[in-house]
Amino acid sequence: MTEAIWGDTTKTPEIDWRMSAALENVPRGDGDLPEVTNLAGAVRAWVDLDPDHKAAAVLTTERAVLIDGVSSTSFTGDGIASLAERLPASPSAIGG
């Protein structure tokens, strides 16, 4: 018989920061085009936005991300901030 062990890693497993992601509703030059990059790049771009653009931004991921037991492919405001808190400080820590 195998015993299940539940902990924080089951609520928030390791995030694949290299997966594709789009950061939408933020200005790009003269237009409002989504920035398509990896998840780490999209979150870093969001961190650099002013408060109004942060509030309007929508981040969509290639695959679901599980944070605190909740799975989602679309993040706004506090959801993106939660991803930013988990973002490795060094881009080299993400791999590639």
C-alpha cells in the first residue's frame, strides 16, 4: 500500500516558465498588440508596466498553471502578481 503525501508542492507544482504566453491589453507602439513570449518574459514585462496598464493586462498561457490548488490559463491583476512572486530572480534559473 502506498501512502499519499500532501503538501505545498501538490498545490503549486514547479511552473514551466519556458511555455508560451501572451500578455494582452498593453500598448505596443501605436497599437495594442499582444506580446507573445515565454511565461517568464511575459511576467517580467508585466512587472515593468505602470499601474493602469497592469490593471488592464491579461496574461494567457499555453498550458494550465496550478497555483495554490487552482488551475488556470488566464491571469489578470492579482493572478499575474502571484506569478511574479514565484518568478525566479535569475533568468538562468529558468533554463532553456
